[in-house]
Amino acid sequence: MKKLTSFSLGLLAMSISGLAHAAGDGSFEQVERGRYLATVGDCAACHTASTPDAKPFAGGVPIETPFGRLVGANITPDVQTGIGKWSFDDFQRAMSEGIGHGGKRLYGAMPFTAYTKVTREDNAAIWAYLQTLQPVHNEIETNQLPFPFNVRTSLMGWNWLNFSKGEFKPQMDKSAQWNRGAYIVEGLGHCGTCHTPKNMLGGDKDSEFLQGAVIENWVAPDITSNKHTGVGNWTQEDLMQYLKTGSNRFDIASGPMAEEVTNSSRHWTDADLEAVAVYLKDSGHDSGNNAPAPVKADDKAMIAGKNIYADRCSACHTPGGMGQEGLFPRLADSPLINQTNATSLIRVVLTGSRPVATDSKPTAPSMPSFDANMSDADVANVLTYIRNSWGNAAAPVSASDVKDLRAELKK
């Protein structure tokens, strides 16, 4: 084998340097920062499939929308099926404008409506990290929507109605810590993508920011400062503990939130956890939900539900609904129980649930499924009882609500 001359070594070094520059700065520090930012942004949720043989960021995650199915794209640097032909400017435009390589408009399931707030510097770091990934040849048909929703030109009108471009602007009357929390919640963390109600076109109702929404038959609850349905009674420590470990004295994360904790928030720095907690406690957002008059204890549904609860639920959640902290969620005086929409509660009773397990809280006891041995009326009655006992007050659940969701979950 011929030895490389000093001239050829110089050319090789220049080539490597050029590739690093094309990928951003390419330094170790920038790549590691990008790795962390991609984690805060929970990119894996849509771009890493949950199958055992799935490769990181190679796409394939189905995203069910009211208009049909989209699939998370391959964002590894594969030239043919990933983003190997993209430049950083392409990536920046996708993040800030929702327009990808070649001018292809992106659907709002890619939360560019929030990512537009991410700074160019942070995008450059994320880009540099993505360039270090193993290229994976994995062809993905991202757009599986039926006509007319599969026509991307319609997104011009969607953007006009639902998208405001622009980087995050700090509020000068707030602390640096508060602004960091706002930057994560409103931008990179895109919390509103799940927790903000949607309009008939699937865009965020910005006037109801973080007031809760139903996503893929789960309720992303109200996380405003409201004390009845939101996190108004949670302390900063409660919020930090929940995001870090997946549980606190009020609740245990399950469903999509369990995935978010697993993939994202448990890896955040303590400084970022605290910043988000500070922001959520002082965001200025309040859903305005007041406690309704609870269903009376002598109501037929309440009487039936009380008996079912004693038989099926009290062993774990205790007769008084206090649960076991870190093991079984508290039901008493619970904002999750008080949500205006009971979809998640119905779902958990029907299908069961396994809460998140983290390094700090490795025990994740499961909630069994009662689909086979509880009727629609039984589920409705026990949830009506739970939602109107021990300080809770919420609308009763009907048997038809349970019937509809049961049918939907079996599709």
C-alpha cells in the first residue's frame, strides 16, 4: 500500500474539515449539545419506531390524525431515503417554516408551529448531531392521507390560518429562568402540540394554550395554572419530580406521556426541569375551569359505582382514593380525574395501563384491563363515582361514551 504524502494528507484533512463545516460546526461540544437538544425536543417520538429492530431516527412511527395517517420520516443522513441530500439551510427552513428539501411543505404533525421558536444556533447544533447518525436506508411513505388531505398545496391555506413564523422572543419583565422554561414549553419541547385544543383543521387554538386536548384516544390534560383541572396545586418540586421520574404525589405518567418521560424529560438537566416548572407555575395561562356541583351521592350511578369501586379498585387505590405514592395513582382531589373529558380514564379501565419506569423509579405496576368483565354501564358508573368523590367534581360518564370508545379501540 502506498504511503500518503503530506500533500494528500492535507487534501484529506481539508475534505474532512469541509464535511464537518457542511454539517454545522461539527465540534464535539456542538454535537453533544445537539444530542441534548434533540432529546429535549423528543425527536425520537416520531422518528424512531418502537419495533425491536428499529434504528434510531430511521422513521416509521405511525401518527394517527383526524384526517388519516402520517408516518414519521427517516431523518438519518441516508442520501436516498433520509436527509442526506439536505443542507443546513433546508433543515433550518423545515424547522422554522415547515418547508423541507425541494420546497415540500410539511404537515402540522411535524410541530414546526412550535419549532419555529427554536433559535438558528440551536438548530445548527441539532443538525450537527443528526449528521453523526448512522445512515439508514429505510424508505418511508410519510403521507398516507386520503384525498384531498394528501394534496400538499392545501397546506398553504393551512399555514395562513394556523402558523405564525418567528424565533422565541424573551419577555424582558421575566427572569432568564422563566424565559428558558417558556422557550422549552412553547418551542423546543412543543408541549402545546398535545396539550392545546385543536380547531376543525387540526391547528392549535392559541387562545386555549395548554388547556388540554384529546390525541389518539388519550387526553393530554390541562397543564395551565388552573387549580381544578390543571397543575395549580402542584408545586415546582411536584412538576420537576413528575418530569424527571414519571410520578409524584398526584399522578403517574402513562400512555403517550410515559413515552415522553422515557424518551425526553427524564434526561433533562435539573436546570431545565426547574425552568419549565417555574414557567408552568407562572405562565399566565389558566383554563378557567371551575368545579361543577358534584353528582349527588344518592344518584343511582354513584351508588352502583361505589360498590364497583369497593370490589374492583379499592385494594390498590385505597377506599379513600389516596392510592400509594409511586405505585398506584392518587384519585382523590385529582386534576387528572377532574378533566372535562374522561377519554383517558375510560381507556385505562378498558385496556389497562403500564406506567412509566425510570432509573429513579424502576417499579411500574400495571393497571389490569377490565374490558372483558365490566359492561359499558359498569365502567361509566365507577368512573362517575370516582369523578365525584373525595373532593373531585366532574361531569358524569355515560354508557354510550364507553361504548363508543370501546368500539374505537377495537378497530
